[in-house]
Amino acid sequence: MTSQALPDDFAPMPLTVQDQLWLDMDRPNNLMVIDSLIWLAQSPDWDAIRATIQERMVDRYPVFRCRPEQIGGRTHWARDPQFRLSRHVRKAGLRGTVDEERVREYVSGERSKPFDREHPLWLVRLVDDVQRPDGSTGAALLMRVHHSIADGIRLTELALGLTDPVADQPHSIGASVGAPLRRPKVTDSAIGAVRSGRRTLSRLVDGIADLGASAGTAPGGRNAANTTVETLALLR
């Protein structure tokens, strides 16, 4: 698995007008960040998590190795020469007993933290050994991505792309991490892809919970840009 920066000759990519707007609207008390919280039915393999994010996010989409930079009077996505996967993908390291309420408190605190613009504007945090209400032990995966990188629909598709179909359920999405991605063919629209993913995930696990709801309200209240997706999924 590689985690190095983009090559020196990588051509910076100018931001679109819409993406520039999200970047410009970013304020310490009103972050333009999309927060997603994925509940996992089991504690996943950490190496598989890192490898999957590397292969299906970082290697596939150069923007995840880029930082915003002013070039010729316009903002571009330019390579971060100091990019390291370990800077962006880490374990949360919560101590003591961790239940779902503790996870929400942790997410609430993380949501108020701005990104360092010297590096790519995203992160993933794994919360291990979460005690679920039914007595089982699961985990949670927090994904924070700045809205200037992608909108909520594209990020939902990205999250689904990190999972694999279940072998005995060919129309489902979500299973083991690390295997080659073989997603069902969706030809209707981006909205249709999201709806299809929601239906198949709900058959695989307990269902999608609180789509678009807050995983913990940040101090001062929730704002519209900080959309949180809570969902239960198998990721092992």
C-alpha cells in the first residue's frame, strides 16, 4: 500500500465556481464540512480500512491528496508535498467504556474543528469497541470532508464505494473491505444510486438511521452545511 504525495509534475486543478463558494463561506463558527458517521456491526480490520481508503479514495481521486492554493489569482487544488495517509486516517483512541452516546459526544466535539488548509481537507476516524444497545460490540467510522471537495450525494456514493456486495446477495452493497469493488449497475441518476444504496443497505443490516440527522450537535447549534449521515453497515 502506498501513501505518498502526487508526483511533482501534477497539474493543479482550478476549483469550480460552486466549490470556490463553499471554500469562501467557511468560517470558524460555520464550517462548510460534511460529517458522516457510519455505525459498524463489528470491529473492522484496521489494515483493511487503511488499504481500502487508500485504494478507493486516495489513489482514485487526486483531490484527496491536494490542498487549496492560490495560483495566478485563482484557487486551485494543488498537490500536498507532505501528504501522508496517517495524517488523515487514524483511530480515535477513546479511553474507557465507549457506547453510542459517547461516540456522539466525540463526533460533536470533532465537528467544531476546522481543517488545516496546508493539507487536504478531509479525515477519517475509527472508534473501536463500541458497546451497542443489544450487548454486541461494534465500531463507528467518522468521515469529515470539506464541501468544496464534493457534495453530499457524491460523498454518499463514495462511502458506498468503500463497501463490497455480499456474496449471497448480489444486489446488496456492503460487506468485507479490501476485495475488488463490484457494485450493482445503476443507470437512472445520482439520486437513484443513493436510493438504491439505501434500500440494499437496509436489507443487509439494521437499516439506515437518521439520514441527514445530526450525530451530535456542535456548540452553538447545528448548521445546514454540517450534514451528518448515520447508518449501520457491515464493514469487516
